[in-house]
Amino acid sequence: MNSNAMAENWIDTKTAAALTGYNIKYLRQLAHKGRIEARKPAGRDWLVSLSSLLAYKCQMDRLGTEKHNPWRDDLGDQEHGRPRE
């Protein structure tokens, strides 16, 4: 990783996985879904925004088991989850 990416608080997925305990494939999935800010500058390697990743991790830790509820209120605001009838 180059020093410019480090200066902007971008980390590679291997570092992100070590920091959060998330699997690298899961981090890529979060990036594809727009749940964390990430970019793919060249090749197959992804760079993840450290602040975005930590914010997501904090939110998931705060939610606890409620994060598995597809009807929770914050998902409707983000246009995710299941629609309420």
C-alpha cells in the first residue's frame, strides 16, 4: 500500500480484517453493498476507509443481536431490510 493511501486513512482488506475480526470476503461484500466506504484502485485489492469501517463496526456492536432483525427501524431509513406492511 502506498503512503498516500495511508495518509488518507485507507487500509487494505487484510488490515481491516485483522482490526475488526471480519472475514475479507465479508468486507468486500460490505463494500459492494455500500455499507462501508471502499475503493478498488487497481487489480484485485480493495482499500477501505478506516473511519467508515470503524463506524460500521461500532454500529453493529451497539445493535448486538438486534442487527439480525430485518424489520428494525434504521433499515427502513436506509432502504434496506424488509418492507413493513
